[in-house]
Amino acid sequence: MSKKILEVKNLTVHFYTYAGIVKAIEEVSFDVFEGETFALVGETGCGKSVTARAITQLIESPGRIVRGEVYYNPDGERLNLLELPDEEIRTIRGNDIAYIFQDPQSSLDPLYNVGYQVSESLFVHGRVKSIKDGIKKAVNILRTVLLPDPERRVSNYPHELSGGMKQRVTIGIGISNDPRILIADEPTTALDVTVQAQILWLIKEMKKRYGVTVILITHDMGVVADMADRVAVMYAGKIVEVAEVTEVFKNPVHPYTQGLLKAVPNPLKKIERLETIPGTVPSLINPPSGCRFHPRCPEISKVCKEKIPELREVKKNHFVACHNR
Amino acid sequence: MSQDEYYRGILDRISDAFIGLFVYLISTIRKGWREKNRSRIAEWKLMFYALNRSPPGVIGLFLVTIFVFLGIFGPLIAPYKYNYFPIFENSKTYLSPPGEFFVLGADHFGRDLLSLLLQGARTSLVISIIVILLGVPAGIILGLIAGYFGGKIDELIMRITDMFLAFPPLILAIAFAAVLPDRISYLINTYPPLQQFLLWLFALERTEGGNLSRLLAVMIAMAVVWWPGYARITRGSTLTEREALYVESARAIGLPSSKIMLRHILPNIIGPILVYVTLDFGTVVLTEAGLSFLGLGATPPIADWGRIVYDGTQFFPNAWWLIIFPGFIVFLDVLGWNLLGDALRDVLDPKLRRSIEFKVKKVKKSKTKDMEIKEVEHE
């Protein structure tokens, strides 16, 4: 197995709101290996995006990273990203770890043309001398992300592009500085299905071409099966299961993962209704005691209410946080 | 209705011609600018069409243009100098009514009121511009910082802003204007270039050097009380804008906060601020006139609208022109800025503007249809 490029340890992020402290993620730990596609899966509000943003300290007030370490290991170094001062983390963002956000419609500034925005990200990291210089490079970058007619498109404003084209531009901005890690936060949610396929293909292609490590955040199990090498399933701010993608789909161990997979339609099986997980996502202000899944769990035992389960290795490279396995 | 459309057509053509001239001037300096910025030019034209749909806005623009023009060229076209006292040559000019010696009458030094009003236009314009230039950027920067960083910084800045807002601005300005001149006169006297620059700005003669400090004191006093409003609206807009995903992506590519604020947030919230500035120009003019009416700021012989009214009060029932004319001028100036500001609110808001633009296009289409029908009839 190749080396760990990113190690997240006991990452905890709280949001201090008027309603109370929202414990968005609690003691999240996982490793990402160089060159793989690591998927973070879970339903809305389970803390996937918060985890991804916390990696480069992108958490805004009222949120705060309470504790934890994120080690980034580029060539022989070992940097704790959460302890870096503002200046240094800025050189990491975009340059080493780049993001693609959920909604291409709003992740581009409406007041600048596309070329400027790509060029700006090059300029920040000193890859070009001026924004104007960067436009030429931007054309090439936009060509690699298969934006049609990039020479003309660089002078277009975001409102002149379609959703798919905008997402191509944001991917272009993401890869513009040749990052080691690309964090794609639900890159396909706002797009229609055919465009989704194109964008996913593009991300795969970029991965092949530049050897970039991808952290994919999604709630779409289909996307996970298509893209990921390893999967971490999150529930209510905690990771409940980490395993290789085939392992997760074939032998899901945690009851939540099992429920999640039963809720995905399978074209090969004929069933009357899809199964659902009973109940709703708990409030993160007062999360359930012990295992956070226990109020909805079909196999609840007494210990579940009292003790917080730790991630244990049940098989090789297959970690589960459950008392009953 | 058709009469209305006819006038609008004329207005549209005037604004088109104006923009055409402007574009021509730019493209002579920068070759190829016109071809590159075709859509921008079209957008400008549409902005003016939208403005032309609102008669009060057109009146406001007209008044403001006149007052800016008078502010720039007033002292040059004034028939007499502000420091020429005819009373020493002809004692009958003392408070002479309109029409006797001068068109708008004379003050108690026998000075021509028209010339004083023209000179006063410069004083008022320069003061309002400088107050806006000092106060607005300060407010915007503080508001951006408060809104963008949030938390304790936000609390600190906004509570200070609240303190300033809680204080009656006129009284605070009076306090500053009363205390500052001594210190400022020292500053002005030690930096002759500054003095010369200010004299040139106000179109005054060298002998007035000593009176500058009071004018400057008023400007600084007003700037000091002017920023809190801007800090507030900027913070409010920043709060909504910083949640936008493009701000987050800007942070994610590693842009420093200062660049995000100035390059990405500020341009996106500048619309409402510009409207506020336009509305505020009128308020600044009014406040400045009020301060000099209270005896702060301009001192004779420097011409200032508020000061003329103040001097006129002692001769009021008889020399009514000393109060009515400057008062009316101030009224028109403030009205102009307010009407323009109101109309700009519609023009600068893209959503509102679209709805107006669509009306514009519809009218044009129906016109061409009418023409076609007429042509067919001719045939």
C-alpha cells in the first residue's frame, strides 16, 4: 500500500450558535493514501462538508475546530495543517489541497470573467506574473477540462455559461495549481444526470493525468461505486465504517451502512418498496448518548446507549464503529 | 401616452449620443476599446433607458448636473469676485434689492448675491466631495472587516459604530468644528503645498489662507460623524455576501482575506452603497449649510450658502432675498441628489432594471411593427 498523504486524527468541530453548541463532527479520524479516491458518504447534515473544510481550516465563525490533528505528508515532510498560521495555510490551499464546491452556479464570482478567475488562482500562488499573463495559461487549463472553445470562453462571465460548463471551470480552477489533493464536495449534485456523468469522467481523467488524490464527498451511492477506491460512511458527525469500496457494497457491517444500501434501488432485484431507515437524523446540539445511531438502530443492545463505540478493525482494512460486531 | 413616449425617445437619443461621445473619446485614447466592450456599452445605454423611464430621476440628474457644473465653473463665470466690496465705492449698493444694481440683489457689503451663490456652489461641492471621500471609504473598510471576520472583531467595531450613531451627528460635528481649527491652522501653515491646494480647490485667493482651517475643520468634523452609516450598511451586505459560495471558493484557492474583501465582496455590494452615497450628497450639503448657518465653517468673505442665510437673518424682513435665494438653491441641490439617488436605486439593482428594460424593448418592438404596417399601407 502506498503512503498516507493525509491523516485526520480526532477532528472535532463545533458551531457556537444561539440555539446551543452544534457538535457538527466529533472525533473523526481517517487516512487518505496517495493516488486513491477516498469517498466520504452520508446523508445531509452528517458533517461531510465540515470535515472537508476543516482540513484546511476553512471553518468560518461561529464554527471552530475544537481539537484534532490533520497531518499532510508531502515528500518527506509532516505538517499539521491545523497548527499552521494563516499565511502558511494559504499557500497550502489551492496549491496543495484544492476544492471543488457543490454548486457551480454560485461558486464563481458573477462579476469577473472566467479567465480572470482561473488566472487569479494561478496568480495567488505566484505561477504567473500578473492576472493578464495568466489568461493564456487559463485557456490551456480550460482546454484540459474540455470546455468547448476556451479561447472565447475565457472572456465570458459565469452567467453566460451552463451549469456543466461552470463546473468544468471550477474543476479547472481546482487543478490549475497542480494540487496533490483535490477535495470534491458534492461536485455533481446541482447538475443533471448526463452532465454528472461527464463531470465524473472528467475528474477520473484528471486523476489519471495528474495523479492527484481525490477526496470525494457525496450522498450518491452510485457515484461512490463508480469513483471511489475506499469509502468512509459518516453518520451524525461520526465515521461509522471505513473500508474498500467493494467491501462496503458487498459486506456492509454497520447497521447504518446496511440500511443505507438497502435504500438504494437495485435494478436487478424486483421489490415492491425501497426500505428506509426509521426515524430522523438526531439534533447535533443534543446528540444521543453512546452510539449516535442507537435510536434508529434495529439491533440495539444496552451498551449502545451508554458507551461511544470506537472504530475497530473487523477485517483487514475494514473498520467499523459498532458494539455488536 | 404617445407624447410621453415621444419625450422619452428624445431622452433616449440624448443619452445615446452622450454615451456615444464618451465611447468615442475613450476609443481615441485606447484603440479597439469599443469592439472589446460592446456589451458594456449596451449595458450603459440600457441603464440610461431605465433612468429615462423615471421622470423624477431625470429631473434629479438634470439638477445634479447643473450643480456640479456650477460647482466647477461657478467661480469662473461669476460676474464679480467674492471679495470685491462695492459698498466702498457706492454706498447705495448696501442691501440693494434685486434688479437695482445686481440681478439678485446685494448683501450688507454690497456684494452681488448671484456671484456669491456661484462661489458658494464651489464651496458646497468641494466640501461634500471631501466629506464623502473621507467618510465613505473609512465606513466601508470598517464594515467589510466587521462583516467578514465576524465574532469579536464584529462586536467591537459595531459597538463603536453604535456609540457614534447614538450621538446626534450635528452636535458632534459642532463640537469637532469648534475644537479643531486651532490645531489645523498650525498644520496648514506648516505645509504650504496643502494650503495652496485647498485654496485652488475652493477657488479662493491667497489672503484667505487663514480662514481655511475653519473650512477644513468642518470637513473633518463631518467625515468623523459620517462613516457609521456606511459601516452599518456595508457590514449588513457583507454578512449576506460572505456566505456566498464564491467567497468560500476564493478562500479555498488561498486568496488572502484583504483581497477577498476588496476584489470579491466589495464589487458585489457596491450597488446599494452607491445609492446611499448619492442620497448622502444631499444630506452633506444640507448639514454643511446648517453648520455654517450656526457660524461654524466658512467665515466672511468666503461665500457659503449657509453663511449667506446666517448673515441675512439680521436684515430679514427687508432684505428677504438674502434668505430666500440661498435657501432655494440649497433646497434644489438637496432635492436633485435625493431624486437621483432614488432613481439610481432602480437603475443599479439588476433585477429591478431588467423589468424596466423589458418594457423598453417591448415599446421598441411595437414601434417597429407600427412602422411596418404604415409602410405596407403606403405601398
